[in-house]
Amino acid sequence: MVQTSRKINKTLLGDLALKGYDPVAYFTDGRAVEGRTEFVLEYADATWRFVSAVHRDLFAADPERYAPQYGGYCAWGISQAKRFDGDAEVWKVVGGKLYVNYNKEIEAAWGQDISGFIGKADANWPAMKRPGVEDISEIGVPIHHIVLKGDRP
């Protein structure tokens, strides 16, 4: 297994990154594609699935290029100093980097100021990726109350 300091959003069962979607496919196919169980790689204490050996090998050669930003947590949520689940089917590649968001509604909000939200998230992420920190309020940085609508709690 490749060791890294990255904190990855994983499924509860199976430790799957990106809920089993192939991170390379976002770049090569321009769409979210579920990976296959026969093409896997362990990276950052998570299991990554791929559609082919070629995709697996591309990821293995340069995981930082293909792994989602903020460990696959919701990009908008990280900009708000909260760690929300990321939906592998709600994504965008910006500046050669993969970002996922919680749902389409959040993605629409994020889309109103992508560079601004990325800047905020980039500033928040170093503290948030530490083990045991769920949001920045746990380390003394004030945050705003956030209410999400949708079918997830």
C-alpha cells in the first residue's frame, strides 16, 4: 500500500474511495464510471477501483494527479469548514483537479463562485484533514451554521 498523509473519504464497508468510482475516468472519459473489483489499488488507507489495468496503472504512477481534492469530501462543504460526504456522480474537473460535491443543489451553489470556494477550501483543508477533526470549529476557528436541504441527513 502506498503511504500518504492524505485523508480520504471512504465507504463504511470496504473502505472504498469515491464509492468505488474510477478516479482516472473523470479525466480520460469525461464522466463518472464505476470501477471493477478486479482492478484495485490500495492508496492512502483506502481501496480505489478502476475500469481497467491501464487506469489503475495511471493512478499508481501519479495518484495526486487523479485523486479528488479534499480527499473526496464535498468541495463546498470544505469551503464552509464542514466535512460532508462527496457524491462521486456530482463532480467537476477544474484546473486539472477533480472536485466532488454533496449533491446537485450544493454543486449549483458551488458553481456560483468556484474559484472563491476553492480558495476557501484550500485554506481550510490543512486543518480539516487531521485525524479526528470533523470541522474547523473543533480547533477554535468560528464557523457559520449550515442547513442542507435534500434527501440525506
